[in-house]
Amino acid sequence: MALVDDRRNDMTFLQKVRNTNWFLIILIFLTAGFGIAMLYSVAGGKMDPWASRQAVRFAVGASLMLFVAFVDIRVWLRMAYPLYALGLVLLLIVEVMGEVGMGAQRWLDLGFFNLQPSEIMKIALVLALARYFHGLTAEDVQRFRWLVVPLLMVAAPAGLVLVEPDLGTAILLIMGAGALFFAAGVLWWKFALVFIGVLGSIPFVWERLHLYQRERVLTLFNPERDPLGAGYQIMQSKIALGSGGLWGKGYLLGTQSHLNFLPEKHSDFIFTTLGEEFGLVGGMILLGLYTAILMYGFAVAFRARSQFGRLLATGVTSTFFLYIFINIAMVMGIIPVVGVPLPLISWGGSAMVSILIGFGLVLSVYIHRDIPIPRRPGLDPT
């Protein structure tokens, strides 16, 4: 596949600054500020141990976001496969020498920072799939032989992540890739076949789930079966959400989190703290911020001139949506607990940085939206 670097379309730094979608950046900063405020609350009105470190992580991630945004979109096209390969290598290293925490082997200890390679893979996979589909025609996408490679590209990291085990991230990888397949033009009936295959594999998968994972699924349907064990977390989450009412109990006045009834109050279940302290109104405000970010992300995809840019922005934005949907559905007891953080809100360095890098790519698509990117001989140049 020949990729031509047309220097006639190069932009100056000032042109990139003027072309930047600063309103999207403001929305991201507001949402992250909301998260830091909640981490301050769950620590009992203290910056340590979570809020101060999260602020530093956000500053680092925001700097990387702007750096990524100003890099020419054609550079990210060329780097897509190498970054995907790097992500796979890191996932393999985790299996050999990763740090174990909370019953899973997911992290690499870098001394100053615990890196979770699966978070990097969420972005690297979107990049690689966008690069692959960029070079296909509409007719190619409908032929199964052209779908074998991207399916393997999804299966490899998803399988490695499942081994860790990290069911939530594996689901995000698969569903995020599915959104990109759909955006690339894969017909709906092929998704139906995959869905039927998934249903047929449920007994096989169930036998290979860890005991705690089975308990989470069973607890979804009846939390009261083990109110002090497997069902404790979700029951306390529902109590906290319900006790917030319309307006909430007030900032720093939550009882379920401050009295330590609620496990993981600073990470996966931080939305329950928000609901308890700010009520339905506070939850809707956060969802409003998320909705605005999602609308801007999909608008960037719609506006992009190149197929690579359209698919990249769609993939990143869809992954962001899946973070939100899975986390909120999880803490409300709609789906099993799978350990997916609330983006830009929950405590966590790898997730925060990977999300911000993803939005850096979306901004790069927006900044370079009018730059045509050659696909392959005989195809439209965009």
C-alpha cells in the first residue's frame, strides 16, 4: 500500500493552533476537574492520597494530548502498525513478569509508574484497524477474506487480556473494534452471525471463568443471595445512589463512601459517590458533559476528509462511550461488575493517560481534517 507524503498539505504550528477544537479541550478539562473534586471528597476533604496525584496525572496526560494533536495525522497513519505491535509485546511481557494486584496480573512496574499495557492497546487497536480499513474498498469490506486479518488483530490482544484476567478490558476491546467494523461498512447481518456465535459459546466460556467472575454474574440477578460477600458491593452502590435523591446530600457529606461502606469508592464505583453527594441533578450534569464530548467526537469523524481520520475518530469516541456505558450500568446493577473505570473521573493513571492520548488523536483528526490521505492505487485519494 503506497502512502504518499504530500508536503504541499503541511501546516505551520500557528495554523494548527488556530484549527484546534478548544471547546472540546475545555469540556475534557471540566470533566477531569469534576473527577478530581470527587477524589478530594472520597478522601474526606483531603488532596492526598488520590486527588493530588490524579491532578498530576491529568497534567501529564493533557500535555501528551496536545502533543499528539499537533502531530500530523499522516504520522499516526504510518505509526499505527508499530504501535499495535508494541502493545502486543507489552501484553506478552505482562504475562511473564507483570505485577499482580487484586488477583490479576495486569501491570508493569516502571519504578515511577505502574503501566497497564491493556489500556495502551485500546488506542493502538483502534489505530491499527483504522489504518487497515483505510486501504480497503467498499467491496473489499464485504468479502470475508479481507476481514480475517482485522478479526485476528482483535482476537490476539483480547485473548491476552482475558488471560490476565481482565474481562472488562477484553469486552471494551471487542466492542470498540465492533463499532469500528460497523463504521468501515461491514454489514449488520455479519454482526448477527457473530452474536449467534457468542451465544453458542456461553457454556464454553462459563466453564473457563474464574470463580469470582461467576459469582459476579450470579450476583447480578440476585445480590441478596450473598449480601455480605459477592453481593455486598453492588447493594451498597444502590443504597448510595438511592440515598442521594434529586439534589444529593451535599459535597463532602456522603455517608456510604465516607464511612467506608462502599468498596472501590475512588475508582470503579466513584459514580455512586457522585450520586450520593449531588443526587440525580449531579449525575445528569456529568452525563451532559459526557454527551457533549461524544457529540464533538462523532462530529469530528463526520467532518474528516480521509477514511483513516473518520475511522480513527469514530473508534476512539466509541471506546469512550463504552467506558461510560459499562461503568454506569455496572454500578447501577444492570450488568455484572467487570472493573471498568469511569473515564476522566475514576482514580487511575494508565486509563487517564490512554483516554487523553485517544482524544489527542481525535484532535489531530480535527486539526488535519482537510488533508487528503492516499489509500492505494486505483482508490479515491481520501
